[in-house]
Amino acid sequence: MAPYHIRQYQERDRKRVLELFSRGMEEHAPATFRHLLKLPRTLLLLLGVPLATVLVSGSWLLAVVCIVFLLLFLRFLAGQPWKNYVSMCLHTDMADITKSYLSVPGSGFWVAESGGQVVGTVAARPVKAPPSGRKQLELFRLSVSSQHRGQGMAKALVRTVLQFARDQGYSDLVLETSVIQQGAVSLYEAMGFQKTGLFLLDGIVGRVIDFFVIRFMYPLPSAQEPRL
């Protein structure tokens, strides 16, 4: 296990951070494809279209071509939510990380460094319109390179944000993640985060592939240390 340390983001980290973020998001496309294949309407499509093709044309070869085409289309469709999300982020908060996080009071962006290279990231910003009486911080951009997973790095990054939230006087740490990201869901549940909501991703692609997003919250009572 290679040693690592967590520090605040610096502008020289930008290229590696963007690379890590983009790759981390695109890694979820295969899991999304598997999720899509398990949906009843997908199975109906994969069985119905080839069968209809055989009945109409009498050609099994054409039916096989239809199945291949459908699988390629579904694989493309599974990658779209992640590509769209990466594109949106690169044109919003990730376009200028220093301005988006380090120049905003009560915000932060941290990286995990190992062997002189950035191998993990996490960020947080205050919620603009929290519930009445609450001061909430939202966690973003948690990512760890595939070569450095299984070392507790993701948990350490989340703990960094939790401590920052306590130091800044926040009442809750909140976040959103998708049902596809089972590793992240398991991590947050193991750390004591509570599910507070579930909603379908906006847009036709989200509805077609049943792409649900989970909201989590970690209450931070001032008199109690986080039990992680």
C-alpha cells in the first residue's frame, strides 16, 4: 500500500484533477449498460425486434444484425449520462476550480497525493438554499484512481470534508450519487450517511434507462463527533 496524504488543491494540479474526474465518471458506463440490460422493457426490445424481423423477412441473419445493432445502441445510450455530466461540469465549476471552490467562503477542494501524483479528489460548497434553520455543506467530486482503491482513501477524503464542515459550523453534510455507483452508495451508508431522497434524472435518457439519483445527509450535531 503506497502512502498518501491529503492537501488543498493547487492550480498545478488542474490537468491531473480533470483527467481523474473525467475517467472516474466514464468508468460507470459499463455498469449502466448492465443495469439497462436488466430492465424488462430492454429484454422485451431485444427479443421482440429480432422476432418481428424474422417473421417479416424470414431472415435469421437480419435478426442477428438487429440484435448487434440494438446492443451497440444501448451501449452508446448507457454512456450518455456520464458524458453529459462531465461536459456540464467542465463548463461550470470544474472550468475554474480555484474560483469555484477556493475563492468561495466555506468551500474547499482537496486532493490525495501519492508518489508525487494526484490520485484522489473531493470538493465541497455551501448549499445555496438549505432548509430553514440548517447550514448545509454539499460534497462534490469524490474520485479515486482505480490503481489506488481499496486503501481507505475515499473514506479519508470524506472524513476531510466532514471535519471541514464541523470546523466551519455546518449542521449537515449532504450529497447526491446515482444508484449505479454502488461502491459510493456502500461507502456513504457505512460511514453513517442517511438517505433522504430518490429521484429520476431529468431528461429522456434518464427516463429510458431508469437512472435514479440518491440524496444523502450526514447530520453534524455540534456536541457530537462523527462516528466513522
